[in-house]
Amino acid sequence: MRTIDEQGYHFEEWLTPEAIAKDVQQVADIISADYKEKEPLFVVVLNGAFVFASDLLRALKDVRCEVTFIRVSSYYGMRTTGQLQFIVPLQQVVENRDVVIVEDIVDTGLTIHQLKAHLRGLGASSVKVATMLFKPEKLEYDDAKPDYIGHEISEEFVIGYGLDFDGFERNLDAIYKVKE
Ligand code: 5GP
């Protein structure tokens, strides 16, 4: 089993690249079926979701779509700050668009809760959420439950496949879980 040591923490491989690819294709197939007749706008939440978004969007079948990016921050190291900052604001008109937010992980749901309100306020026709990982036990906002989920995870901290540890390790091809 592959392992990573980062800033005194020990991580073990949890989802292999092959397992991730399977999850991504399953999500892509469902989104393809749901959005075949629509022209969705995918809003990718930087920085973490860029890897998942890249694989997900290329796995869609027969979906005419656009993609744009937004950058928010609510996490430092392994603790949430509870405060969402818009570092790169939305640069695309979302009025009357079917929006799909693409996230790396939904944890407390604060990010999605605030982003959904933001996008609805800008006049989006619909706002759904696709995420590689979801921590159902940690969800604090009912409206942040994702519509499309790659894999559920309990409360552990994970890195890789876009997910960072203080900015590092996003480029790992697998997802690693911290070991206490
Ligand atoms: P939420 O707003 O749902 O509490 O947190 C969402 C954000 O927190 C994610 O986009 C991600 O940046 C960060 N996050 C939550 N859990 C983890 C985790 O286990 N690992 C990493 N690297 N980031 C996490």
C-alpha cells in the first residue's frame, strides 16, 4: 500500500486511481442522462475540484456544456474557519442557466450552502452539486446535500486527487486517508 508523510501526519492510500475512475464514470453517466437536453454551466470550485472536474467533464456523453471557475476559501490545514471568502468571483452570467457546482469534497456543507445562495441570487434556473467525496456525518446544512456523489467517506481527513494539505499534495493520483 502506498503511503505519504506530510508535516508529521501519516497518510495511507484509500481510493486507487482505478477506483476513482470508476466512481467518476458513474457520476458522469448519471449527469449525462440528466442534462442531455440542457446546456449546463459547470462551476468548478478552485483549487481542489480542478482534478475531478477535468476527469468528470471529459467523461460526459452528449452534453453540450460550458465551464467556469470560482475560488473560495474556508479551510486552513485541518480546521475549518467557518468563514467563506470569494477569492476569485464568478465571471460568467448564470441567469437562467442550469448550473452544476463541481466540488472536491462536501464536509460541513458551508461552502455549498453559501455558493448555492449566491448562484440562486444571481438568477440561476437550477443549481445542483457534483462532488467527488461527501462526508454525510459532518453535514450541517440540509440544502448542501450533493446531488451527484463519487464516494462517501466518514470523518477522516483526506488528501490527493485535488485535495490538499496546506496547499501541497493536490497532484497525488490517488486519495489518501490520514492515520492517527
Ligand atoms: P465545507 O464547506 O463543506 O465544510 O468544506 C468544503 C471544503 O473543505 C472542501 O472544498 C475542501 O477544500 C475542504 N475539506 C473538507 N474536508 C477535507 C478533507 O478531508 N481534506 C481536505 N484536503 N480538504 C477538506
